[in-house]
Amino acid sequence: MSANTTQLKDWYGYVAGEKVVSDTFHEVKSPYDNRVVGRVVLAGKKDGERAIEKALAGGKKLNRYDRYTIIDRTRLLLVERKEEFAQLISAESGLCIRDARYETGRAHDVLLFAAMEALKDDGQIFSCDISPNGKARKIFTLREPLTLALCITPFNHPLNQVVHKIIPAIAVGTPVILKPSEKTPLTAIKLVELLYEAGLPPYMLSVLLGPTKEIAEPLTQDPRIELVSFTGSVAVGKHIASTAGYKKVILELGGNDPLIVLEDADMKLAVTLAAEGSFKNSGQRCTAVKRILVQESIYDRFVEELVKKAADYVSGDPADENTIVGTVIDEASAIYLETVAKEAVALGAKIVFGGKRSGALLQPTVIADVPPTARMVVQESFGPLAPVIKFKTIEEAIEISNSTAFGLSSGVVTNNMQHAIRLVKELRMGTVNINEVPGYRIESSPFGGVKDSGLGIKEGVIEAMKCFSYVKTYSLPW
Ligand code: NAP
């Protein structure tokens, strides 16, 4: 079965609400069966320039209630059309329809929380008569929007990544130019259309898809853009960091998240978290479980149970309601994953479940006895692989976990509070979740990594709203 429920049509970038016009197109194909899902009219350098000019020229200034209303209307429109969005996400990314529906729910929450936050004022008051040097004055803070931000998003959550980038900016009144992934641009464009429909003044948002040299690079480097917010790979993130020039740069990069299973863990919970964390969203989450570290005394039983559990994760046609794991983003990515699995086997690891590939569809794969030095677990492996590594002591688990270049998130399965607290303190990661997957969060809690996973600047609705604005202080005699 391969239901093509998405109507074929041409898609357009928008410069402040006006469709991009050109005679070059980019075809977006289903990773599952290569059918064309849609084609996008490509923008060029002049469109980037116009998008900057339109944003800087501005328009109706949005007060808090305006921003709340637009974001909340967008939320309601998304609820109405969530099945259309889910079908489109699944068609262009190869994620199974279940994961795509789940993603629309997450995007809903981002809109809900951002609408609520738009109504709040986080201003502070500092009385100045509080030291021998004090004066009879008060200092107040207020938040002002930036002139213009650029948001660049990856393929792996075609809706939620985009919502997380642009909605906090709109919630504080900062105009945005969005550059979505060329692999999954259709959902991003559909969201932009939803925002216009909800009443967003066009100057507040443009969306452009085009050659990197004409769109992403010149915009990143343009001094009129005050902030670049990027989510994607380490290589591109570091390139942006070195070329963006004098502006705020937010980088949310790759992850290599461990799930550490201690010998006192609840085995059923550990196995469930390992499977969900490794296989959900086809393993293509920055916070997917990418390494499962299991203590020696329970290792054999854990591997046996994980193999049984993995059998529940049926892979296949993303449109099929029974599919739990869809494809990865393209065949080249699936071949890479297959290659690193083979390399691990050459180093002594064993594929104990799955491992078969057909095009971009890779079966959920459990690999036991993976040496901590195998490329599969040193680099980020972005797909449904569950590599299991044996460790003896907690010290060793901490050392292995902290040994890679990444520091995004982690999960620990234990019933021992002392161990839990120690791991919270000693894992050098942006997040440590006890008895949960590394990816657990709510959409408004602070999120982001350290080391090669990011510069320690957090996202999540509230923190992102802070990034997309600046604090002005003013003082008065009192
Ligand atoms: P990617 O290849 O780095 O692409 C991300 C975005 O950057 C795309 O829109 C891409 O455009 C654009 N881009 C490419 N070259 C650029 C340049 N020179 N200047 C500016 N922008 C440029 O990443 P991906 O493969 O789409 O995404 C997967 C990665 O994202 C994984 O490493 C994953 O861990 C990471 N990720 C991190 C988080 C987090 O929060 N930490 C969340 C999700 C994903 P084109 O598509 O047009 O090339």
C-alpha cells in the first residue's frame, strides 16, 4: 500500500507574503518509493535581498494581544488540519504516519505555550537604595524585539523544528526569514501559509528555498540580520559560527545520546526506553538513544529482552497505519548506517536483530557487544540502530558517555537515588533524564546541549523568546 493522499501541486517560497517567481524548481521525493510529493519554485539572491528589505521596512507593530491572537489562531487552524499536516510530513520525510501525527501534537504544544508566554511580561525591578553607594532610584527591564532573525532548520522534524524556531520569534515581535531543509520544505511552507491565514502581517515572515550560495550563505553573513538560529549538523553549524560575523548565533547541533542502564534498573522499563529511544522517528532525533550502555551483570538478559521488544517495531510503508518505523531520509543515509554497522561487526559486534535494508528503509537493528571506539558510537548515527555496549562500573559508564565530542542529552535507568544524583552531576550533557529517554522534555522547558552539540544556549519556547529579543533597562528617580 502506498496511499498518495497529498495532492500534487506547485509550492512557493514567500517574500513577505508574495510568492517567489522563477523558472527553476526543486522536486521533493518520497524517500520510500521515490514518487514526487511536490515541487518548489526556487528563490535566488534577489529574493533574499527583498526579504531583508521588506522585513526592515516593517508594518503594523504587533502588541502582546495581537501576537497571542495570531499564534493561537494558528494553533486552532493546525488542530483543524492536523491530518493534512501529518500526511505531508510522512510523505516528504518517510516518517511513519504515527510519528507524523505525534509531531503535529508537539507543534500544537509549542503554539499553545508560545501564545500564553506572549501575554506575560518578565520585566524586573531593581531598587537602587540597597547599599552604602545606593541612590533613590529604580532600574526596570523591558524586552524589545530584534530587527530581523534568520532561522535555518533540518529535515528530521519537518514541522516541529520549524515551529520551535519561528514561533518564539513571532511571540516577541521579531521578523523572521526561514530557510527550511531542501529535503522537507513542503511542511514548512504549509506552516508559513497557515500563519499568514491566521493574520500574521507579511513583513514578519518570509520563507525561501534556493541554492546555499544564493540563500543560506549570504543571509547568514548579512550584517542587517541580528540573529541566526540554526538547527542541524555539526559541520554546517561550525561553518556558520565561523562565517556569520558580528551577530547572535544559536546552534543546536548533533547528538550522540547514551541510555545508561544500571544493574538495579527495572528491566521492563529499561528495555522499553531503549527501544522507544532508538527507533521512534526512525531514530532520526537529535536526542534519539544512540548508545545503550548496560552493566555487566544484567547485560545478557537485557540484550535478550531488547531483541524481543524490537520485534514489535514493524518497519515498512510510512503510510501504512501498522508501520511503526518508516524510512530514514534517503538511501545514502541508510547505506551509511549499514556501513557503520558492518564496521562494528568487523570489530567484534554482533547484529542480533534486523539489519536488512531496502532503499531508504532500514529495519530496526539491535547490535550487541559494540566496542565504545566503533565509528557507529563515536560519531552520530542518525537512524534506527540500537548499539549495546557493556560496562563494569559506574565510573566506566560515565567515562564512555563523556568520551565523544557530543553533549546533548542522556537517560539513566536506575532505582538507586545515590547513583541517579551522581550521574546528574557527572554527565557532561545539556540534559540528564532519570528513568526516561534522553529526549524527554516539554516544549517550554529549556533544551540544548554543550560541546559539539551546541554552545550551551538553550531553546524551548521560553528560552528561545529570550534569545529572539534583547533586554533594555531604564531607570527613574524614586
Ligand atoms: P544539515 O545538513 O546541517 O542541514 C540543516 C540546514 O542547514 C538545512 O536547511 C540546510 O539546507 C542548511 N545548510 C546547509 N549548508 C548550509 C550553509 N553553508 N549555510 C547555512 N545553512 C546551510 O542537517 P540535517 O541533515 O538537515 O539535519 C540532521 C542533523 O540535525 C543531525 O545532526 C541532528 O542531530 C541535528 N539536529 C539537532 C537538533 C538539536 O536540537 N540539537 C535537533 C534536530 C536535529 P539544505 O537542506 O538546503 O542543504
